[in-house]
Amino acid sequence: MAIIQCLICQKRISSVAPMCPHCQSPLGQMTPTMRRDKAKHQHKAQTKRAKQLSIWALAVTFAGAMLWWFEAGQGWEWPPSIWAVTLLCLGLGAYLAGRGWLLWLYLTRSTVRRLL
């Protein structure tokens, strides 16, 4: 028994394990074509989730800005309400997290290509 790396998720696993405990990939039964397709599918799914997070974050940020605008009645009055600031901060933080995730996926794309 040895410690090897999973071909799909690159995490350490036992060589006698029938499937990876991290990504549930069957180890001994996969052909190279199946591995390539699974890696591409996982990468596309993660990219889709990161893009969806960015879109939802922009919607929350927009809701915070509209709350700030319409709450006072005369536009951007200072100080904004705590709810507007909360929505703006959550939205911007989530947007930056989503974009960072997309950047990370772009930079690790060479790992997916290496498996092909």
C-alpha cells in the first residue's frame, strides 16, 4: 500500500482505495478519455459556480445601493443606513471572492491540461 495522488483532484489517497474519497472518482476503472472528460467537467462546473457567485454578489451590491438611494428620499445622503452598508459590504466582499476564485481557476487550468 502506498500514498498516491488522485488523477482528478490531485489529493493524496491510498493506492488500494477503489475510489477517491475527495472527488468520488473510480480509480482503477477509468480510461484516459474518461479522466479527461471528468476533469474538464469538474473545471467547467467550478467556473460556472464562481461566475454565479459573482452575479449574485453584484445583485446584492445593487440592492444595497438602491436601499441607500431610496431610503433617505433625496438620493445619496450621508450617513447611509446600517442595512445599506451591510448589503454593500457583503455584496462587494462576495464579488471579490468570486472573482478571486475565477482567477484561481484560470491559473490552475494548466493542472487540468496536464491531466489530458
